[in-house]
Amino acid sequence: MAESRKLRMGMVGGGPGAFIGPVHRMAAELDGKIELVAGAFSQTAERSRAAGERFGIDPARAYADYRQMFDAESKRADGIDMVVIATPNHLHLPVALAALEAGIPVMSDKPATATYNEALQLEAAVARAGLPYGLTHTYAGYGMVREARAICAAGKLGAIRKVAVEYFQGWMSQPVETTGHKQAAWRADPAQNGMGGSIGDIGTHAFHLLEYVSGLEVTEINATLRHVVPGRRLDDDCNAFVRLSNGAGGTLACSQVAAGELNELRLRIYGDKGSIDWRQQDPNRLIVKWQNGPEEIHHAATGYLGADALAVARVPAGHPEGYIEAFAVLYREFADALVEWKQGNTNPLPATLPGIVAGVRGMRFILRAIESSERENWVAF
Ligand code: NAD
């Protein structure tokens, strides 16, 4: 539905030197539906002000902290329509709660919170507030992920029997958190990262992708978490077996000590007729293999794809879209939903956009993986 003006966005986090904040800003503004107008970008007032200046926003709207921002913005006639949370994980809950209390819809980065109990608290707060809440599981924004999802939903692979999802990175192979590496420092600290190490940071993406594409739910898990780098307090490696709601079995592995790997997220799903294979580092191609037919390569933005995949293509086939564009798909869906919500639709979020349900499941995945690893056994989900 059309809106005559851009939606006004506030941001918490994403200050100088941040990793994902700039990605959020680019993605939010890519489709011309959202503009950044305010922020509490950093831990200190000076850094927040400096960031605001760099981003070209009104200096009065670069706030010292997020509470001040919600307070001031909710009093303005042209106050923010939404806030994005791009801070370390321990702040996701308090910032989201403060925004919801101020009547401001939330787009949060993952994981939803730092602990499972916090996720339940957030779920209740979202329901109470009746405000849109989106969660940026980036990989859900890729056209070929949407195509794989549609192939599974249409039953084209036959009965799904096995899934394999893996997310391997190598950047924490050494104790980089002790060298002043900003992103590693909070990720290695349970007080800021939360209960899970690699399972919270990237395992939740793998878990979400598995359920999002297969349409199945994990019902049991048997995980082994390891702290490979000496002295590290949170897991940096996970190998897990999973059982799914239709009886299928699978594996979920993630690691931040897989030396040499960059961002190797890969999903394979096997039915009794065929299978899909998608890799994040080659995101515009989906491999479909048939038991009784030749292997196929499906390319993004081609006319033979389904409606869900075509809906997110911005440029013709052969002109690759990537990480920022996938992120922007989530923002576009959130912006459209927000306009509908403003027009009275109380349930505007599309099923393709991850939200609070995915957030709670992701946190439950972390909890159950830890429980299973401690018990060295299967646990029910
Ligand atoms: P980062 O350390 O690079 O950035 C965090 C930012 O938050 C910094 O600018 C810091 O100054 C700011 N901050 C800290 N405390 C603050 C406060 N009290 N008020 C305002 N700002 C504050 O971290 P990052 O790697 O960008 O990760 C941030 C979040 O994004 C994490 O939750 C992470 O899990 C998530 N993330 C998601 C993806 C994805 O693919 N969706 C990728 C990377 C990171």
C-alpha cells in the first residue's frame, strides 16, 4: 500500500566502527520507503552526536541514550515511526521494551534477546503493545531462499527425510577477543552476548533457515558444544543432530573456529524425490537435484521462478543481488506492513518476514542446545 512520505527511523547502536549498523542503514533506505532521522548510536553522548553528524541527521535528534530518544521522539509531531536495534545482544530486550512502551514499532537484530526467559518477556510485551516487531534474520530475504521455501511448501521434493544446515566461520580461530577486536570482545562475554556463543551468533541463523525453508519444526536436539579456543567462556563450535516435526532427521553444525572459512552458510534439504542445496556465498543460484532427472541450477530473477522469489528481485537475472539487498527485502516488507498497520490492519506482518515467533524459537534453540550438551543426550524442544 502506498504512503506519501518516507517512514522515519530511529536507530540504537550502529555508531562509529560498528559492523551491522551501516548495513541496516543502507538496507533500510535502499527501496526509498524509510529514512534515518534519529538515533542513540553509541554508548556515549559524544560518540552518538559525532555519528549523527556523519549521517547528516538533525543534531538535536542524535541522542545520548535510547530512553531519551524514545521520550523526545514520542512527543514530536514528526517523531520516529520505528526503531532499529543494532546493539550487542544484552541490550535487545531493554531497548525493545522501552520502544514498545513508548508506542514505537521495533525492527531488531538477532538473536531476539540474551536469554530464553527474556524472549518470553519480549513475546508478552509485543502481544501487549500490539505493535509490529520484525527480526532481521537476513538470509530469509534472499530470493533463492524464498524459492527453496516455495519448492518445499509445494511438496516438489516429496516427503522431506533429511536436512543438513551448516554455518562455518573462521574469524574467531584465535583469541581475537583479547586483542582489542571490538566485535569479538562482546561476543566472547556472556554478559553481553547472552547464553550462547557461536550458537547465538550464527547458530540461530542456521536454525532459522532450516525451519523457514523446510516448513518443519525441530522437535528434539542432541548437541555437543565446545570451547575450542582455550579460556573462551562461551561455545565457539557446535555439532548437533535434530529430529523434525514430520519425523525427518538432520544435522545442524556451526563454528567460528573453522579456520579459512569466511561466511559459509549452506542448507541442504532432501525429500524422497529430490533435494535443494543453497549456499550464502553463491546466493543467486539454487541447486535442485532430482533422483530421476538431471541436476538443475535455478538463477535468481528468472521468469521461471515462483511468485515469492520474483517479488524480491529488483534487477534482471544475471545482475547479482547480495547481502545488503537481502537485508533490504526485510526492511521493505516491514515498511509495507507498518503502513498497513497505520491504516488499521492489526496483523500486517507477512509470513515471509521473521518476527517474534522466530525470535522465541531461536532463543529456545540456544537453551535446548546448551541443555543437551550438558546432559550429553537428546532433549525435547
Ligand atoms: P558492533 O560491536 O560492531 O556494534 C554494536 C554497536 O552498538 C556499537 O556502535 C556500539 O557503540 C553500540 N552500543 C553499545 N551499547 C550501546 C548503548 N547502550 N546505546 C547505544 N548504542 C550502543 O556489533 P555488531 O557486530 O554490529 O552486532 C550488533 C548486533 O547485530 C548483534 O546483536 C549481532 O548479533 C547482530 N548482527 C546481525 C547480523 C545479521 O546478519 N543479521 C550480522 C552481524 C551482527
